Amino acid sequence: MRTVARLLALVSSMVSVLTLLPGLRGVAGTAKSIAGALSPITALLGGIGALLGLSVRDPAATAAGSLGAAVAARHIALTSRDHNGLEAVFGPEWEAGLDRSRWLRRRWSPLPVRIPRDCETEQGLVYAQVDGNALHCDVWQPPAGTPRSGLAVITVHGGAWHYGQRGGAMRPFCALLTGRGHTVIDIDYRLVPQAHFPGQVMDVKRAVAWVRQNVDADRIILYGGSAGAHLALMAAYAPEHPDLHPPELSPDTELCVDGIIAAYPPTDMSLFLADWERRQPRTGAVNRLQARIADYVVRQQGIVPEGGGYVPLEGILPSFFGGTPDAIPDVYRFGSPVEHVTRNAPPTLLIHGDDDHLVPVEHSLRLYDVLCEHGVPVVLTRYPQSGHAFDFFLVPISPPARSMMYDVERFLARLAAI
């Protein structure tokens, strides 16, 4: 019993303490996100370890178990903390008249979120043809008997503009949103080197045009994460910009959207310039080996296009924009969503982890300030002790992922009622 107590206490304390460590990168950053998602389990294990430690009079197990349980419980409390963002934007009566079946009842619960399994999905539909490349999407329809909200939500995956595909980590959210009565259109878009900026923004606009013609919906919402959030913001804030307009579409094609949800978005490329020197290429045998392993992994996973491959962090932006920040500063400025905000921008929900080391929370803070200056309805939700893509892991039990969906569902319910 003493061994079991110590093992449970040790696992709980070691895993939960990861949530306290800021600035973790790479594999360590992923471990931190998984630790946050596992916090309900580590809290339980720590509590059991502490109680067993008390029963066998083992101070070490009792202390370690108590520490693990306390740290995990604190993570749950911090990431599930309520806020008044929607009330501040839409007024104190913002919930009046809304269909409460369209959202989670509680921001956090010890019971896992049920992911709907009976959604109707049409896969592999072609929404555009560009330079001989077919761009595909999956259309998720609400289950039979579920009242429809009238919203079409276009989801734009992340992946640093170089990697990724529809489905994957977005599938739980597609299913959850569809279960609330929303129609979800999960899209692919061209990746580097198939397309560079602004080609990928145009692909998102092509999806908007296709949805407007082919999906029965009253309103269109864009929902992107990371690089996908950047593309969605650019498309939403500059719907009529001639330099971002798909050439095959008529100039009078309606490309405006009715709302946008942006998770950990790059919004102001100037914020990357300050640490440009720190991001310069690293050399050495270890780094070359890491690069080769990473290249093998992304190719095996099939998340890179033909001709693509792993790109080191310092090469992501130059590869996407076509040059370094000091060589083409105007392009980086033009590619920043904050530069395209007007008073006509759609209502915006910004989602960010405070411990995001890839896209620091300052990006969302900067965009929030600019949107407020222009009088655009905007809600900023921040999640303590959470890093980049914190919502990718163990969605049914993850406190920050569940808290995020709690906010997303209420934001969408409000937009559906406008």
C-alpha cells in the first residue's frame, strides 16, 4: 500500500507541476498542455495518494499527493474562472431569449463532455479549383431532430501555413458545434509551397463564397486556430480589398461574414520583429538531427503538400511571406490583421492561452485594443497556465478546452439571435 501511495502521489505531483512552468517549448510545451488537460485525473490521483499516505503514515506520499492534488485543482479553478466579457459587449440581458440547449450548462464538470457521434457528414466536397488543385471541405450537418441555429461555421485549421489538413484536431469541435444545431464546413486550403501569402487568404474567401451559394444558412461565421485564425481574420476584416480578392470571382461577390472566432491568432507581425534575431537559424549536429526527424514525422503524417516538408521555426514567416521582415516590412504590415480593422468588422471572439510561447498573448491584446478603438464588438478570453493549441488534447475532460467551448457556444448562440 505504501508503494501505491507513493506512486500515485509522485505521478500526480510531477504531472501537475508542469502546469506551473511558463515558457516551455516544443515537446515540453506539448507535455504542459497534456498535463493541463489531465488535471482532473491528476487531482484525483493526488488525493487518493495523499489519503493512502495518511492511512499508512507515509509523510512523503501524503505531502506529494497533497501537492499534486492542490496544483491540479488550482489549474482547474484558474482555467474555468468565469468572466463578464459577453455581458460587457452585448449588455446585462445578453442571455435573454437565447436557446440554452445550444451551450454547455457548466464551464467545468467532473463528468466528461459528450461528443456527438450521430452527425451527418458529407466528406471531400470540392469548394474551389485553383491552378488545377481541387480544394476540399467536409460539411457537418446537425443530427436528426436537432433544431438548426441558422449559422454556418467555417473552420480553418492551423499549422503554421505549411502543415495540416481538415479534420484532425478540429473534429471534436466540429462534432460539438454540429450537435448544437450549427452547420460546420471544415476546409482545406493550399499550403506552402503550393501557395504563399495572400493566396491562402483568397482560399478562405473562396470557401465563404461557396458556402453562401451552397449551404442553407442565415449567417456565416469564421472559426480559425493559430495560422488558420490569421487567415480567417484577414478574410473577415478585408472582405473587399482588391489585393485579397480571388481573381476568378466577380468583383461584386459577397464575401462579408457575420462573426469570427480566432484562437491564439497571429495578428500583428511587427510583434515578431523584436525577437527576429533570436529566431535566426541554429546550427549543429543536434539541430540537424531534430530537423530530419521532424521532417520525417510531418511527411509520415501526411500533413504537408507535395513539395513541402518541415520548415524550422525561424523560416516559417519568410517562407510564407516571401522574404524576411527586414527585407519586405510592408508585406508583413499588410499581412497583419490589425492593419485591416474598420468599424465594419464583424463581432469577434479572441481566445488565447497566457503561456503561449509561439504566438504570445500580446497578439490578441493588440487586436483587442484596435477593435475597441473602432467600436467593434469583441470578447477576449484568456486561459491561465495554457499554451499554444491548448484545446487539442483530451477535449472531453480538459478544463481549458471545455472552458473555451463554453465561451464559443455562448458567443455563437448570441450571434444566432442577432
